[in-house]
Amino acid sequence: MIQSTIHKITEIETNRKFKLENDYEIYIITIPDEFLIMTPNQLWLLSHQITAFGHGFGLDHGHKIPIDKCEPFLYKYERKAKVYRIDPSVQQNNLKSFTSWLCDYKKNWTDGKEYDSHPQSFDDFLNDEKKSHWSERLEIFLMIVLLQNINSKNIECSPTQKKLDLEKKL
């Protein structure tokens, strides 16, 4: 099995379909209906979930990791490459911290209370998101979509030409 990191995301249908590409496959993600019918409060919470994940992954301001929580690691096949492995407890503590953060939001949640600043529709929500830091937030949004959609009916996968060429060589 060949795995590769997604290196390109393209919106192919405004606010509805996104194409994710790596060297070997193309994934088409269609936004499920459950997202399209969210209430303003649910959309507001979704925005805060994206923010929480962004902070948790250090996308907004970067991680400050104590040097004693890192150790040098050399890959066997690349003698020149030296990376630092982070103590897993650092990320586990980040996850606990942001889970707590989201619990506080949910605890104070009042579903009947509407605010003018909430997006009124899914399209309003995504259009607002696109106005600032969308490149960082888009991947988190798609991750949330993938985690929420259990049946995977909204994901299509097809090989790219590179994968087809590789298979021909083998």
C-alpha cells in the first residue's frame, strides 16, 4: 500500500465539493446534507471547533515545546536528515486542554439564543471562513467533515495518472 500526504486541495463546486490530491490518488469530498442544514448556533460552534483544532495543532501561533520534551532522531536510510521527536505527552496534554476548552463552550451553549454575528446559513458560514486564514482552516474543516460523516458516502476516490504510470512500470 502506497501512502502519500495530501498536497493540493481545490474547491470544485462552491461550498459543496472539494478535491484532495496526492501523488497517487484523488479524493472528492462532498459536504454532507447534515452540514448544509445546521442552525446558526451549530455553525458558530463549528467555527469554534475549527479554531480549537487550529490551536491544538499549532497552526495559529506555532507550538512552543520545551527542549526537554524533544529528542533527536536519525532516520536509518537518510544519514543527513535529523529531526526531533516530540514526547507524546505534550500532544496528549494539548488534546486534553482543547477538549476542555470545547466542553466549556458546550456547557455555556444555549441553543435557543440567536446572535446577529452567527452565520445564518452554511453558505454564509463558509463565505465568512474564506475571508481569513482559509488555507489553514480548510484542512481542519474537511477533517471535521470526514470525522462526522460515518457512512463515507460523500467520499469518492480515484487513482491519478502517476499511480497508473507506476502500476504500468511494475
